[in-house]
Amino acid sequence: ARLVVLISGSGSNLAALLEACADPGYGATVVAVGADRDGIAGLDRATAAGLPTFVERVKDHPSREAWDAALTQHVAEHKPDLVISAGFLKLVGDRFLAAFGDRYLNTHNALLPAFPGIHGPRDALAYGVKLAGATLFFVDAGVDTGPIVAQTAVPVLDDDTEDTLTERIKVAERRQLVDTVGRLVREGWTITGRKVTIP
Ligand code: GRF
């Protein structure tokens, strides 16, 4: 299966996927990496792995719709079976969702529907929950609202800071991403309403 991975940051989730894909039995290959900004470590990782990369910045387009169309076009060129947002910090638009909506995964660093948005660990800590974690879901038109594929919980410890909790979540998040993407590509999936089933 062909994976296109979208990133905005360090790309540690991307690195975990690349490592998994090195095993032919895993069943997937990362064929391209896209970003919404330059100068991020994740793009360097992709280049070092010999992968094609592309960058589409919103500010280089006359409108958000034009950006969405350009991003859709770039991703489509690589004919992905799955598109994975791994720390990609942009909400895609209608065009993108029409093309990839049933196969566009996002990994989020909180147990949805609690703590959507970009500060999952910080918000979980501020609320005082005792369990935090990561959620893998198919993206829909909302913000962190799509059908959930997998969740992994980690404890919140008394002496946690935002950094220590974020790091504990990221370890679980990477394992969940690699394990679940592997199952999806090898076994397929169906989405019925909000229910995702891997046969
Ligand atoms: C992930 O924890 C994701 O949930 C959050 O940003 C992080 C991406 O990290 N939105 P990386 O770029 O894969 O290292």
C-alpha cells in the first residue's frame, strides 16, 4: 500500500512509519512526504530517506481554497492508498476531503472527544484528568471529530509537566500509529456511520 504522510514538525511519527515500512511484511511504503512549511526536521528526515517531498504554504496561494486544491493535486500525484496526517497542523478543505476523506488519517495527542485542538497534553494536564493518550481517526470536516480507529491511554503522573506528559503520549502514539496503519493496509477497513471496523 502507498502512504503519503503530511507533516508540520519534527516528524517523529514519520520516522516510526519509515522504520516499520523497512520490513516488507509490514505491507506499506511511504511514497512521498508533504508539508505546509519549510525548514522542519521532518522534511530533512524524508529527504535523508530518499523520498520525494513537497511543500504547500497557505500564504503562497490567493485563497485557502486554492491552497487546498494545490495540496490535493500534489497528494493525488502520488496515488496514495492512505494519507496520514502526522502532526500536520492545517485543516484541509472540501476538495481534499472529497478526494481522500475515507482514507485520510490523523493522529491526535489526546483521548478524543476530550481535548481537541493543538494543545491536547496541556489541556489534559490543566483539567486534571488521570488518563491521557492518543487517538487515531479518519478526518472529517470538523476539528478532531472524525470516526475513531484506535485509542491508547497513558497515565498522568502527579509530577508531570507538559513536556513529560507530551513525551509519554508520543511514545504510545507512535506505536499505535505503526500498529494500526499496518493492520489497515493488510486487512482493509470499513466505515459505517461513525464505526470503523478492521475485519
Ligand atoms: C504528535 O504528537 C501529534 O499528535 C501532534 O504533534 C505531534 C507530531 O509530532 N499534533 P512529530 O512531528 O510526528 O514528531
